Amino acid sequence: MRSAKRLPSLLSGIAIGVATVAVVGARPSQSQELAIQEQPGRVPNPQEERLPPAFQRQVVFYRTNEPPGTIIVDTVYRYLYLVQDNNRAIRYGMGVGREGFEWQGLLRVSRKAEWPAWTPTPELLRRQPSLPRSVPGGPGNPIGARVLYLGPTYQIHGTNQPQTIGQVVFAGCYRLANDDIIDLYGRVAVGTKVVVRQRPTL
């Protein structure tokens, strides 16, 4: 893990906010839980990839007992935190799949991949039978530029639909904008601890 002394230079260009996990804004409403269809081959334009300010990557004040380098997935407020030294974390806006609300606990990054191929699940094919059975890696791939595999079931991945960040969608695990998953991918290693939480931290 990079030392705290190098943190300012490494994080240049990222706004530094002051917020605790309990004061990151109101819990997203049910109206944000959308049945967004997967669109393989769709390449977002630069304007779409610019996230709303609340979900843009930034360094925030964040108290936790987890050691630096831990990933904390907050499915309630739809943020992913990468814990840093000195009560700081890099916060990323995140989209979650409905399946993500059914599980919480501890995993570790078991594998990493750049521009992986995408294969829709049988459940997704039942919803969208016209989907291709496989999509090669590339800008139009639904799981985006990078994937962090969390064992055999869960993933943290990119997306070709950045408008889904901050929302709950039918398909997928935990999704970040492509620029953000590329940034996170470069900061973590196989074996990184991942904590998934469903309840607000008070």
C-alpha cells in the first residue's frame, strides 16, 4: 500500500471533501431503482461519462476500524470506499444490482481482469432473450474496462451505461464508471479485503 506521505501527490486533481459515511446525503429513493436494460455494443459519449457531483470520485473524511487498502461497499448510499491513512478514503459513486441487497459480509479480490469478455447470465437472458451469448472486451462491453472478481459470485466492474451510477438496476453486481474502475483497479491487488454493507453506519 502506498504511504500516507505520498498521498497528496497521488491524489492530485481529486477534490478533497469533508464528510463521514453517515453524512453523505439522503438515502436514494425507491424511484431510482430502475429496470435498465443491458445494451451491449453501446459506447457512452464523454458527456454521459461525467458523473453528477455527488458521485464523482473524491477523497473524503471517513472513520473506520478497517485498515488502509480495504474496500468498503455501501449498498445503501451507493458508494464504494477505498480506505486510506489518516481517516480518509477515496469515495467512488457506484451502481448496484438488486442481488447486491441480499448479501452482506466479507470477501476478498480473487482475480483481476482488463477488458474482459461478457457473458449474460441465464436469468438475464430470460429477461432479454435477444442479447448476444457473449460480447468481447471493448468500450461497448457491459462490464466495462476492468473487473475485480470477488470469489465465484460477485464482481466490481465497469459499465458502458454510466447513467446507472447511483442507481439500482436489475442486472449486474457493483458497477463503477470506467474511469473509476480503472483507477480502483490500479490501486488494489488480488487478496484485497472487501466489506459489503447494507445498513447505514451511525
